Amino acid sequence: MAPSKGVHLIVHADHLPKDAVMLFPTANGDGRFIWCMPWEDNLNVVGTTDTDYLEGKENLKVQHDEVKYILDSVNAQLREKQLTEDDILSVYAGLRPLINDEDEDKKSNKRSRDYQVWWNNKNMITISGGKLTSFLSMADSVLNTIDEKYKIHTIQTDEVKLISLIDQYKERYGIKNATLIANIIAEYQDNSINQQLENYPYTIAEFIFFIRYQFAIKLDDLLTRRTLISYQMKVYDEAFVNQLADVLCNELKYNAAQIADDKVHYYNQWLLMHTWK
């Protein structure tokens, strides 16, 4: 592997077009392009950098020069209001797990973004390469490769019930998962778990669904990987984090020490997404 680092900025969607992706050359003349892409929850993702990365793979830190590189490139194209660091809601960095090229001196932005799938042995399959934006194609390729070997067939879902609740969630999660959420709501006599939260476009029922059926076991799972809340939480929302911590405790039977440790861990992760130097 030859990892490549990519930095992204999250800004409010009102700063940029909401109905189209903007694509333009970088300001420093390195031959790359920057994009501004409308995202869910009235956000816009601006990115990205593309640099070789040889350091540790945990807690990737965003550097000030990386933020400046992106802002300078965007502002070179904007005729009116310029983006500033104060407009940034959050930042994040990821690593593209690129396959090493035969030419080891080739820069990261010149390496292939393709992926490869192969069988290590009778029961172990490996996928390598690619990047986040190709994950659907990668997953489909793996499933097809497995299906070719084992001839696995899709299981039909049970009869759909609780139609009104399912309709509320099916566009975001699909019929099967919407049915699971509807069953969670039906399990609770208190309909408040189906009320949209005051500051975020989710319900408590969805977080329970993430815990029970999508393997969320930490606050970071719920707020960063199952939803986009960490990206839009410009100011740390301690009251809301505590509310979700109670949900985790109720579902997973965490004790006070476990949930306290998780709160500290999440705060540190959130801080990492909202600082650069």
C-alpha cells in the first residue's frame, strides 16, 4: 500500500451552490482540481488535498497549510464573498489506501485509484486499493465475486407492516431497515423517540437502530460514522452528547466508567475535527 492523505473542509451550504458541484483548478498551479460538493443536512464538503503520507494512521491531523491550500483555491474562483477559516464548521482527513505503483517515486496524485479483489484461500477474500467514493462499486464487486463461488441468493423480506412509519424512513434507509426502525418505535409507548431532534435532522429511534442493527457501540460511531452530526456541530453540544450517552447505556448496559471514558474519547475526536495548526 501507498497511502495518500486527503483533507476536507465542511462549511454551511449557504456559502456555495446547493444544486451543483463546483470544480476548478487549484490556485498554486500544481495541476490538480478542487471541488465543492453539496452534502446532506445543508452542508457542503470542500476538498481535497492529495499528498503522500508515511506517518501513523490514527488521529490524522489537519495542518494549517492544508486548510489554506483549499481556501486559496476556492477563493480564487469566488467573485463575491470569500470563505474564511471562521466559516469552517469542521475538518477531516482521510487516507486513500492506494496500491503501490511499480514506479515508487510516482506522486500520490498520479497513482491509480483502481482496486483489486482476490481469494487468499478457500474462505478468505481480500480487497485492496480504491477510495471512499468508489466503495459502492468495490462492495458490489466483492459480493459478485463471492456469489460466483458460492451462489448466494437474496432472502426475501417479511411482509411490510406499520406503513406510515416505514414511509417516514424508507427514503433514507430502504424498506427493510425502515421496517426495523418502525418496529423499534412500536416497541416504545412514548412516541418522543420518533420526534425529530431540535438541532439535528434525526430521531432517537434512528440512533437505537444504529446500535441494534448497524454495530454502533460508541458515541463516535453514532455522531461521526452513522450520521453527519460531528461535522455540523461547530460548538460542542454537551447536552446532546449526554442524551445519546444515556441511549447507549440503556441499549448496551454500559456502566458509569465505560460511558465516561467514551465521552472523553468522543470529545477528543470532535476537537481533532475542529482544530488545525
